Amino acid sequence: MRYNLDTTLTGIKIHHSSADPSLIAAAQRLYNKGLITQADGGYLTPMGHEAAEQAQMLLGLLTPLP
């Protein structure tokens, strides 16, 4: 959910010295599954981009209406 899906030119960088350990672990799991290009963030892979789109659609469906 932290990636901007409007462009493939924007990645994220997780700084191991200051990031929450759960965020570091989450990035490692995404990398292990081939969804991002680097264990510390990087860019979404094509499969990662598709998964992120699906996750955002699902989140939109599960979010209560005002």
C-alpha cells in the first residue's frame, strides 16, 4: 500500500537502521515472493504491481462508507 501505482518510476527505500522491524520483515517477505526488486524496498515487479492493484481494490471494497 506504500507504493504509488500511478508510476513505475517511484520506489521506496527502507532504512534498516531506523525502520520498524515489522516493516523490514514485510519488505523481505515481499522480496522473497518476487513482488519487489530489492529486499529493502526498490520497485514493484510486474507481478507486484498487479498484486498492489488488487490489494487497493480490495481495501476500497472493505472500507466502510461514510
